Amino acid sequence: MHSKKILLVYTGGTIGMMQDLNSGDLKPLDFNQIVKYIPELSRFPVNIDAYTFPPIDSSNIAPDVWVNVAQLIFEKYNLYDGFVILHGTDTIAYTASALSFMLENLTKPVILTGSQLPIGVLRTDGKENIITAIQIAADTDSNEMPVIQEVAIYFEYKLFRGNRSIKFSANHFDAIQSPNFPPLAEAGIDIEYNYNVLYRSENKTLQLSKNLDNSIAVVHLFPGISVEMLEKQFSDIHCKALILRTFGSGNAPTDEKFLKWVENLIKRNIIVANVTQCLQGSVQMGKYETSKYLKELGVIGAGDMTFEASITKLMYLLGKYDDINKVKNLFVKNLRGERSE
Ligand code: ASP
């Protein structure tokens, strides 16, 4: 048994921030200062190398950062047993979802974590999050195979599938949840893995997709939404896909003007995807009359995928395939454990 090698990748976020003494604003620290606050890292029974990107608040994350992180993991894949990515919590679920699509056939753990309080603060949650994330990234089963072979988020004693996760709370320590999927593990005195739900890819050769297409628009429905405004807004927009954030199990108004607007988008070869505003449950088009029409028009349903998984999956599919039927067919399929069949 060799001692495990983990690459700790720092991208920014509260976990590595400090209060600016003059303005009181939280500003990113450089990585060496984080290590100073966690001396335990040097006592860890695994070899940890660090890689730091210019630290940013995760609200500034864009697909080019995902490409850089995915590229780094791809290049260093054979050199390490696992990867831990320190990331701001605001968009951690988007990054985890995007990485899960970009890195196909993972057989090693990619664990993202962050914190609600900066590492230098007495009551920080960051220390435990980093230490346990590293432990999980290094854990192997009785065959010496990594227990986790997918992109996951570790937060406040729970490990979640990355592409099933959402940021749920802006102020509680248990900020991340996966409302439609059980946790992959819970950390108590021991780390208890939920072996039945862990993802395993069929193919074992890692593949990287770096082409992400963000020509996607989102419309969040609300009672009283103005179809006139929608028509104007989308009259000459060049998006390839539009996500409709619908009510309940994928329902939307049935008034003629609204349906005509949707129909025209589809006629213009824009993919229209139905993603519910609910955090739990799934889109079931046809269950109610208020979703039946969408299905008939050719709207595709996100099932129980999160919004974060739906939008990053579309970016990935649109970047990979020109054929919109292929994109539509794959969107409604389970690719990385992001949706129930
Ligand atoms: N604004 C911070 C970020 O996402 C919040 C956090 O890390 O919790 O980068």
C-alpha cells in the first residue's frame, strides 16, 4: 500500500478570505496563508501538493475557470489518487455539475469543499471541511480502489453527488444539500459511505470535454409574467437553448399567447427545456394539463435534475454536438448520475 497523493486545488471563496481592515470587506487570501491556519495539514498521513489559481469569489466563476480546473485534473490525473478543490459556496454546485460532465469516466475522487466562515475565524467550518474532504479523497475500499469515483461536494459532515447539489442556505453551516438524492457519505466518528448509491462509470479511460457553449437563456416564470415582454426580449436573440423555470411538476400558463411564444422559439430551432422551480421532486410533463401542451410543442423535461445540472449539461452538450436532436436526446438521459431514469 503506497501513501496516498492528493492534489489540493485552491480557487478562492470564503474559505480563504480575510477581512480587509479598512473597508471590512472579505477579500481572498493567498494559499500559503490558508495552510498557516491549518497546521494539521502537515501532520496528515497523505502527501498533499497544492495548486493555486488566482483566488476569486465564486460569483465571478465562469466557464473558462471550469475549463482550467478540468484541464488541470486531466493533466495530473495519473500523478494523484484524488483531488480536493477549495471553492466558494455561492457557485460550488455549478462547478461540481460542470466538472462532472466535462470529466467523463472518472475513476478517482474529485471533492469540492468550501466554508461559510473564513479559515482564520475562530468558529470556522473550513478546517473540518478541508480535513475530511482530504480524508475522503484518499479513502480506498478493500480492493485498494478509490471509494469515491465521481465529482462530489463535502460540506458540514455530508458528502453529496456534485451534480445533484444546490446551495441551500446563505447563512447556515449546512449550506449544501442534494434534495433529490441521498448523501454519498456521512462523517461522524467514522466516515459512513452509502455504497449503494456511489457512481461507477462503465468505461475507465478519462475523457475531457473543454468546449462549453453558454448561448443559453433562462426565464423564471411567475404569475402575471408579461408575454409581450418575453416576445420583445427574445425576438432576435441568438440563443441555442432556453430554460423555462416552471411551477411544481413542470407546469406553465396555458394561455394561447404564451404557448405561441414557446412554439415560435421551437420553430426557430431553440431547445426549450423545462426545469421546475421546486428544489425537490421532478418535472413530469403531461401530469397536468398545464404541462401537457409544453410536451406537445416539443419542450424537453429536466426530470429531477437540479437547475445547476440542467444548465451545465446544456453547455456541455451544446459544446459537443451540433445536432440539436442529439443534444435533446442526451439531455433527457442520465449521463453521470445527475438524473433518475
Ligand atoms: N461569496 C463567497 C463565494 O462563493 C461565498 C462562500 O464562499 O461561501 O466565493
